[in-house]
Amino acid sequence: MNKEELINRWKTAEGKIKLKQVIECLETGTPNLLEAVLQRYCGRWDLRGAPLSKVKKERNIEVGGHSLVQKIGTLKLKSVSLTSVDFSYAELNYSWWEKCQISNCLFEETKAKEIRVIASDFIDCIFKKADLNCSYINENIGSNSGSFKRVQFLETNLKECLFYFPVIEDCVFDNCNLEATNFNGSRFGNCKFIGLVDSPWFKGYPVNVHKSLFGFFNRINPKDFPNPMKNIDFSEAELIGVSFINGIDLSKCIFPNDPEKYVVVKNLHYVFSTAKRIVNESWNEEDRRKGHNLIDNIYFSKDRQNQYMDLLDKNLLTEDENENGFGERFFKLIQTINANQ
């Protein structure tokens, strides 16, 4: 069956009955009963194209003068263990996944916008061209923020997703949309990024975290959960505007070997204090203003002052470059100071 046929089969009278049974199996925590309802496709239970979640209700949230609409879906899974399920082309938008274990599942072109994942573990799964836009990924319950182990994210939309501090080990992010993705304090180990990595955040410890449920019960200190960034390979990535902040340790990362595009800045305090002195002494007034602004508000801002290394990419400096070549000159200055320290 093609994609359209896979989706339409759930709209028949028989398909609607089967869908109701499937959702009941999932929500009651009895996924072992799926075998009475489904067939396998390529070794996985076949839920391809199934409309498993739709908007149940909406509510307006006002925060700091801004408002947003939160949508809550009909599917809510809690303490469910799912193994070998094919969710390709399925609709999981706005669904809720709490303390679940998901193993060997396939999410190809799955619609999963604004889902809410809480303290769940994903193992040996594949997300391929899936849409997870604006999702909350592995919120913590106390010290448990879930995990992703041996998971492949392939051309997946993670735009504006917010992670908490899950363990992310032996994973691949291949040509994903990472625009404004907040990896927060996700604890990375042995992962690889391929293709465009545009404007995500990586932090040395989680800033967005549920610190306590009831008073002192389950209270945690975010700094007790540092992000090791161990063996993280960016060598095949194009990094633009990536924010490495909050004391993050980049010494075990592999960055692209392209001095025309990147400077791996070592000893931030020395490099940027020296740059500031040179800018003060020899640059014109307007360029001094620009240089101070970049150093004080971006490259050596408060959230970078407690770390040793950072990455500076020339594209961010020169994408709106005018004829005076300020961005190029600033990049060369940092590159020279960094090389000669």
C-alpha cells in the first residue's frame, strides 16, 4: 500500500473499530494485546497511517505579556512499554508520553507536533522525516529526565523543541531542522551531527528543569546533572549561530576542520579580553561600538564566562556584511589571538 492507502484504511468501518481497539490497548498499558488486532510489517506492529491523536482541548497561556495557545491531544500514554511498532505516517500530534519505554520503533513521516514527553526512554528507534515541531522532550520527574539511546534522527523537524536533561547517547542527528532547538542540559555522549546545525542551544547544565514537585520532595539541583559532551562529532556539520553556554565543556568535541569558517576559541577570558584591548586601541569609534557589543553581549556574555572554550563561526558575523568588512576583520582578529596565545 502507498501512503494514502495506509492512511485511508483507518477510515473504513473495520478500520475505525480496529483503531479504537489499538488506542485502548495503548492507553490501558496492555500493548501486548496489539497482536490480537494488528499484523506485522517488516518485523514491527503495523500502525502506519493511524490517526492516534487529535486536538482534545485548547487553552490560552499568558506569560510575561505574551500569549500562546496550548493544544492537548486525545492520546495519553503512561507507564507503557512499546516494542517494535511502526508509527510511520501516523498522527501523534499533541499526545502525552509519561514514563514510557519505547524500543525498536519507527517514526517515518510521523506527525508528532507539540507532543509532551516526560521521563521516558527511547531505545534503538528511528525518527525519519518526522515532525516534532515545538515539542517538550523528556521533562524530568525529580532526577529522571529519560533517555535516548542508539536513536537515529534523520531529516527530522526538531524546530523550537525544548529538551530538559535526558541522557542522549550513541545517537545521530542527520540533516535535521534544529532551528531554535533548545537541547538545554541534555547529557550528550558519543553522538554525531551531520548537515546544517542552525541556531540550537547546548548548555553545560539544565536551566529549564522542574526542581521540585511538593516542597522538598524530589528537589534537585540542576548543576548535579552536568552535560559531559563526550565524543560529540560535528566534523560533518555546518554550524551557524550555535550557542554553547552555561559552563559547557567542549574539549571532547570534534569540530569541522575549516579555519576559513570556524575558530575553536580556547581560553575565552584571555582571547576576548585581548580582543577588547586591541579594539579599544586601534579601531574606529563605530567598529569599537560593534566590537564591544559582540564581546559583551554574545561571545563573552555572562552565560559564557564560566567556560573555557567556545566556537565562533564566520557566517554569523558576515551574513549581513556591508562593504566595510567588519565581520571579516573581527573574525580574523579572534583567529589570530587564539592562534598566538
